[in-house]
Amino acid sequence: MESNAIARRVVVYTNASTRLTPEDVEIETYASLARVAHRVERCARASSSPSSSLPCVAFDDDITSEDVEEKHAKRHALARFRKDICDIDDGMKDDERERASAARAAASGALRDASEYFTYVDDRGYAKAREAKTIVERAPWPIERALAARVARDRGAGARARGTNARSAIEDAKEAYESIDALLRRSRAECKDQEQYWLCGSKPRSCDAAVYAQLRYHATSPSCELAREEMKKFPRLVQYVNDVSERLVGLEKMFRDVAGPPPIVVDASAWGDGYDARERSSRDGGKPRAKKVELSEKDRDMRRKAWISVGVALSSVLTYLIAGGIVSIDLGADEDEASAEGDDAGGDDAEDEDDDESA
């Protein structure tokens, strides 16, 4: 297996294992597919990377650079990898470029929208992500809630601006699944028995890293349950995720300082059966309001009598409480008595004064 020799050691900075985003998986996958010797640093926080953002790509000899412009350039991790290190899309034919463009559009469009919506916007998906600690790993409860809300606000801003809901996210993702499934069907038909199939033929391209990252997220994220149920209808996609995961293990052993975890094995048999109408209505704003039922004259008369009965019962209870002295109603009698007593006292004082004067 050929290696793309690079004079300087490449370092890829990504989020911690429990908080890997599709962007993290994409850059790690690209580094392995490019067959470039590299090291992966899993960071607990973005400030641990040279660019103070994740994912990030740097070289061993410039990871301590304090140049602001250089740090800003490192924010675009994949673009920098392709420009400065290795571009695995070199030498593609026109037909392959068209297929790769379609695959990248699906990954960066509908699949990414579904990932962001169900993780950061959808209430159920967001709750599951927080419970699984995939947004904020470790923090006291009030701080974790505030940090998770901030991440969800930033990462879900695009989906909110586009007005994405569960129905549109699933329908768009389904179209993307169909597009990728067609690419895989064509690729497997063109490749020989001993060749590895990829989206554009027998060689891996950047679109493979992008699509694999999104499909893997849909297959494994606790937030993307509804997306998985649609993905289950496309067995080629599930097989593609498992095949690429297995191939990456061999590549990481050769080109990564420390090999990653064992390959994930996606078992679609445990997934649900689809995004049904009942789930759609509840995700799109609750259950539909029941239609108002027209009552017959007999039903309306019974309802009037029921209300009259309730009123009579309440009146009877109140009368019993008052008559039994349990409840008393103050109508201002005490104030009248107090004022009368005051008048009598005032009259007595006046008579005493007259007697004194006469004396």
C-alpha cells in the first residue's frame, strides 16, 4: 500500500471520542484515505487546538505558532489538508467528478441538515444527545445545560433559519439515501471481484469521507433514530458503512500513530420500521386538534341539565356550611357596632364636660 510522503508530521485535532461530530469523523477518515502518516489528538475543549476550534489540522513544527492569521487559516481543516498536504481527488475523470459532486452535495446538504436538526433542534433528539453526553461531556448540571444550549443554538442555527422540521428533514434525507444508493449500485457493478468499491469507482475520494461521516452519524447517533428507520430501507448504505469502517482499521494501522477503536458494526435489524404518520404529526408540532363534534338537541338538553344539577349541588353545600356556622359571611356589622359604641362614648364625654362647666 503506497504512502504519500510528507516532510512534516501531520496532526489532526478533533473532539473527544464521546462527542465526535460528522466533521471530526470526516477529517480523520480523509487523513487515513489519503495514506498520510498522521497523529490524532482528541481534545476535551476547542481551546486545546492551535486554532481554538475543532476540527483542526496542523504540523508538528507549527502547532505552537502564535500568528493570528495562521491560526485563522487552520480553521478550515479539510480545505487545508487538501491544499497543503494531499488531495485524493487529483486525476479524477469527468464522469467521476460528476458522481463525486453529487455525493458531496448529498452529504453537505440533506444528510448534514438531518444530522443538525435531529441533534440540535428537535426536542427529543436534543434530549437524547444531552443524556448521552454527546454535546457536553462532563460538567455540573447548570453549566452543562447552559453549554449544551449554546452549542445547540450555534450548530442548529442553519436548520432553524431554513425552517427545517422533522418531515422535511426525513424526506430530504430519503432522497439523499436514494442518490447514494444509486452511486453504490453503479460502482459495485463496475468494480471487479477483487477490487474495493467506493462511491466513484475503485479508488477512495473525498466524497467517501464526507458521505461515510454522515451515514455513520445517522447509524450510531442516539438523536437520529428517525433517520435510521429510513436508512434501514437501503441495505447498501448499511453495508457501505460497515465496509468502510473495516477498511479504515487497516489504513490506521499503517498511517496513524495510534490506531483508533475497533470498527463499528452497524446492525440494522434492531432499528425501527419507518417514519410513520403518527410520529410525523407529533414531531411537527403535536397531535392534530380533534374536530368539534356537533351535538344533537337531546345531548344539548342533557348537558344543560347537568350544569343545572352542578349549580344546585354547589348552592346546597354552601347553604349547609353557612347555616351550620362553619362558614360566616361578614357583612360589615362589626364596623357598625364599633361606630355606634364610639358615638355613645362621645355623647357621654360631652355630658361630663357640661356638668363640669355648670359646677
